Amino acid sequence: MNPDNCPNCYTPLEIREVTPCFVCGAWEGQVERLNDSMPFTEYHIESGHHIILCDGCYLEEFLALQGHLASALNLPQTANTVSGFTITNLAVENKPLKDKYCPNCMTRWALLKIIGQIKQPS
């Protein structure tokens, strides 16, 4: 997998400052809103990967089932629940990081890489 281009749409990836959340961490304004009281949680998923989510993305992706993350990660779903993940760290440091980002898919490289590995296991 070429880390210079998005594995979904082949758009060149940009490097930007992000929050720890793999879903919304690179979205416009997220780093500016980052503060010490914002919790981030690390989850272990069935594929053996780890992802970090803010509370809002956890609620939207896994509880409200309004996102596409559970499907992209091949997590088992029923009409109103997602399974196949466990909490591994409740105390993820909430400081800005650098990561690559696809401006077309609006997705961090940290998540694109995991989704790519799940779709094409080695």
C-alpha cells in the first residue's frame, strides 16, 4: 500500500495536524477545539488492530450506527448493535499529532491503513 496516495480514491495524501480520533481527528477545526477535558478511548477490534475514537465518534459509529466505520472494519452488526471490539485504554493522551489525510475521502491515514489491511489481508 502506497502511503503517498489514498487507497480508496488515489488522491495524494496531505500531512496535517490531527487529534487522536481516527474518524474526525483531521477534520477542519478539530485541533483548535482540542482541550484537556476531551476524552479519547482506544479500542481493540477483532482484526487485531487498535483504533482511537472521541466520545462523539464512538456514539455515532458504534451506538447510533450512523457512520460507516463498523462496516468498513468488518465488525459484526445487528439492527441496533455493533460487536467485535473492546476498550483497551481509557486514558489516551489528548494532544495534537501529525498524520496523513485524504482531503477527498476526509479520512486519516491511521484509519485508511487499517481499513486497507482488513480488505486485503497479507
